[in-house]
Amino acid sequence: MELSSTFTHLSTSSSSYSFSSSFSPFPTQIRIINPKSHAPNPLTFRVLAVAVDPRDLPKNSPQRLLKELSERKRATSPKKKVPPKRFILRPPLDDNRLAQRFLNSPQLSLKSFPLLSSCLPSSRLNNADKAWIDEYLLEAKQALGYPLEPSERLGDDNPAKQFDTLLYMAFQHPCCERTNARHVRAAHSRLWFLGQYVLELGLAEFFLQRYPRESPGPMRERVFALIGKRYLPRWIKAASLQNLVFPFDDMDKLQRKEREQPVKCVFWALFGAIYLCFGMPEVYRVLFEVFGMDPEAEDCQPRLRRQLEDVDYVSVEFENKKLSWQDVAVYRAMMFLSSQCWLVPANNTYTPLQPPEDALFAHPRLFRACVPPGMHQFRGNIWDYESRPQVMRALGYPLKMTDRIPDITEARNIELGLGLQLAFMHPSKHKFEHPRFCYERLEYVGQKIQDLVMAERLLMKHLDAPGKWLAERHRRLLMNKFCGRYLREKRLHQFIIYSEQVMDTYEHNRRLRNPATTAIQQAIHGLSYTVYGKPDVRRLMFEVFDFEQTQPKAVNV
């Protein structure tokens, strides 16, 4: 390419000049030629530019770098992304095939155990599943202390019949090879979703009865020291289950992030399966016998803190005595026996657990661990005379119970009224003189039973949902701001017992009042659980307070 330009009004020169310039992207050559020999113009400039391949330029040349950058961008331009296969829409099944698919699902096979049925796999086990069961299941049952006979031989009215299937699903964590199967992945995630709340509730009840004078803060630290994520690999190794979790790797040589997540999923799912088949008493046996957890170990003790002096009495059964897990398990079995016969293995046989004959409530020992005997001094006070009837009317109390002795019904109603007064007693009222005269211990157990009841509800309501989706749904439904709002909608926050010094501050400051209403909401659930059992917690959550918000709200015109 040749460019020529003529410039006039310049001084003439008798000589010719030639030079090269590299200021432009193309090499340029300018010649000044004598105008007398070529054209009538006084002076003529000719600019000659020659295109050169950028690869011939030096490596550090800006022109070469810009050219390579433009070529690279053109070569690596983003293409249209293909959606993953699981997001590609498929034609829907016709009604007959869809109905047949649900009818053949094991999740609809057990009508007498709806929660257990909802945690079964969505389709029947295939040959690959049975191969794992034949190879590893006996080792798992032997390590956990269960009889080696197949559980399918048990009767249809025994929930332990499904134990082999659930135990297999419990070990299929997201990093193993069988997790690619949809029915395995979903069943395992649903088991660990249930198991985490089973462990929280079981240990909360155990520590509330073992340490009747302790506040919930130290007890939460004890629970974390036993079942915190960083401590779970130690318990798996103590039970010799590490080869079932990591069949091809040495657990001790894995990094912490590669080891803790699979172990946590297996640990939670394992206790979800045990709870469904044998109930909470068996959960205690596996925790303290198989895994060897020691609540008195040095690394399980809470940090030292200044404690308020507790001068009040405790029930006679707690005085100068630390209950063992066997004592707690016997009382815990009562709630399950009220609805169905839960069995635990002993000497390779299944024997039923019998509750104490002198039980007054659904869970009497836990009630006495949360409600101190000194609460009887508040009988007949102003709150008991004016506020208690309104609160009981709003909550639907007392429930109709058929007791052989009428005095038992009267005693239960008296204890229920004292428990309600304690549930509405703010820590600012008596805590500094009497540390247990507040709702904190009831709130602690109420929070755990509330989590478990909602988890069971979601599992039975959403049969095809994986555990991760259920966990997010669970979190959104039980947010603290919602729990307190349900109590305030019933206008029950006006019955909270504050001290005279802080009453005006709490009543006119929502940032202080709302957490208190949340705590009282959970304390009411804890009291309902200790007096009437889990069915009454379901009634309060889904009928009285409507936690799922499924019913239309009344519009005030």
C-alpha cells in the first residue's frame, strides 16, 4: 500500500531526504523529492506504508501483544451453554404410569408407620444395592451390637423390619460410589436431616436430667463437645466403622475437610435410622455404649464461668445423684409406647421397654427437671388468678384425659398451671436470686422438640424432597422472628412477667420484646412436651399457632 501527500507553502530544498518512522502500527517511509523534476507543485511528500505480519515484530512490541490478545478473545468467545440433563424438561408421565410409580414405591408401603415409610427409598433396591448389603451390612450390625439375622424376618407390625434397608442408606454418604443413584442419594439425605434433630433432643433431655441446676449455656457446650462436627471422626473410629465410611481410604490420612463432611452425614443418618426403627432409648445405648461417649470426660466440660448461687431445692430423685443414660432411657420410652410398641435388642432378641407404673405425665422426670418444686409458692398469686385462665383458654388447655383416679387429673392440671407461669416468667424477675425461676430450661427443651416435630412434618409432607431442600425449608419456617410473631398474634405477650425495673423498657422496645416472645413460644412447646407429649406439640404448632401458615388469615374490615 502506498500513500502520497502533497504539502504546499513549504520552503523549497534542493536535496532529497529519506527516513523511516515506527510511531504508527505500520512502518512508514517518507520521501521529499525535488519538485522541479516531477511536478509543477513547489513541494511533494510521498508516504509509503507497508503491512508487516505482527509475528515478525519483537515479542515485547505493543502492536504484537494487542494483535495476539484480539485473536485470543475471538478464539475463546463464550459459546451457548447447554443446560445440565437434570434441568432439561421431560414429557410428563401419564396419569396411569404416575399412579403406578407411587403405588409401587416403598414410601407408601407402611400405613401404620408414616414417618418410617416416608424415609424409605423411593424405589426398590436393585442388584448393586443388594451387593453392598451382602458385603458390608453384617460388619455394620456387628459393630453396632445388633443381631446378624436379616430384619425382614420380623413381623409387619414391627418397625425394626426395615432396619437393614435404612442402615444401608445411612452409610451411602455423598462421596461414595452409590450416591449417583437417585433413590439412594435422596434417602440418605432425608435420614441425616432427621438424625441431627434426634441427637440434639436426646442429649438435651439427658443433660437437663443429669444436671438439674445447670443453665442451658453450659449444657449447649457439653452437647457440642460430644457431637460437634470436628469430634465425630473420633466416635466413628471408636466403633470401628471407618472402613465402612471410607472403604478405599485411610481416614486418618485424609484432610479435615475431606473427612468431616462424610462422617457427619453418616453419623446423623445412622441415628435417624435407629430412631425410626427402635426409638430414642436405643439412641442412648448406641451413643454411650457403642461409641463410648463419656459426659464426664475432661474435654466435654464447659468453660468456667461465674455462676449464680442456686439456693432452691430440686426434686428428690435428682438430689445428690447424677442420672445415668439407662435411667433417662426408661422414662424416654414412655412416649413411644403410648403410640406403638418400640423394641430394643437384648441378647439377640427384641424385648419391649416398660414405663414406670407411677408416671403422672407423659414425661414426668423431664418436667421436674425443668420446673423447680419451689414454683408451688406462686399458686394463688395475681397472675395465677387473672392471667392463667386466659392463657389456658387461648392454648386449649387443659386437655381431656381419661385417668383411673380423678386426683391424678387434678394434680396434672395444677402442675400445668405452674409450668405455664414459669414459661411466662422473664429472667429479669427472679433469676438473680433464684436462677431456675425463669423459662430458660423449658425454652431449651422446647426449641429441640420444636425442631424435631417440624422435621417429621416436612418428611411426611414432601415424600420426594431431598434432605438439603428440607433443611432450608425447615430453617425458613422456624426462624426466631416468626416464632415470636405467632405468640404476639395470639396477644399472649401481654401476660409476660417482667420485673418492675424493665417492664416499661421491654413493652415499648420491640428489639428487646421480640426475642423474649420467641423464647416464651419455645418454652410453651417445652412445657407441652413434658406434660402431654409430642402429639400436643404438633397440635400447638400446626393448629393453634399455625407455623406453616397454610390457613387463610382473617381480614379485619
